[in-house]
Amino acid sequence: MKDEEIDWALYHLLPESRPVTISALVEQCGLSREVVEASLERMENNCLIAVMGESVNLLSLSDMLMMNQMMHDSSMPVYIENGVIKAKK
């Protein structure tokens, strides 16, 4: 299975309205924890989800857009560190 196929399958297992644990995703999809964590890392790097410890949340469209702008627009006065928005100095 290609990385993109794994990401797509896991993305569609994530509930819209509440967080899910990594352990629950591993149990649902039947893949190894390492494969699931690698997929979640790719999706988080692409601003599709937020992972905080064991908890995984889908990002809303507005959150996705904001995260992408913060990551790629050097003129933004803020950045995100560990899920916290901080002002640039």
C-alpha cells in the first residue's frame, strides 16, 4: 500500500466532531502503530490534522488555511509551537 493510500484511509477514519486516539486508529485500521504514526505525521505536516500526545483531531478548513499560511508566509506575525499560537519577536 502506498503512503498516500494509507493517509487517505486513515483520514477517513477520523471523526469530524471529536478527537480519536492513535491506539483506536491502529485497532480500526489493522496497520502497525509505526505505519499509523508515520501517516499521522505526514498529515500533520500537510496541515490536515492536529496530533497532541495520543489524541488526533481533524482540522477545519479555516484551521487548515491558517496553519498553511503560518507555516509558509514569513511575514506572518505569529507561529504555532506545540499547538500554541505565539507572537514572533
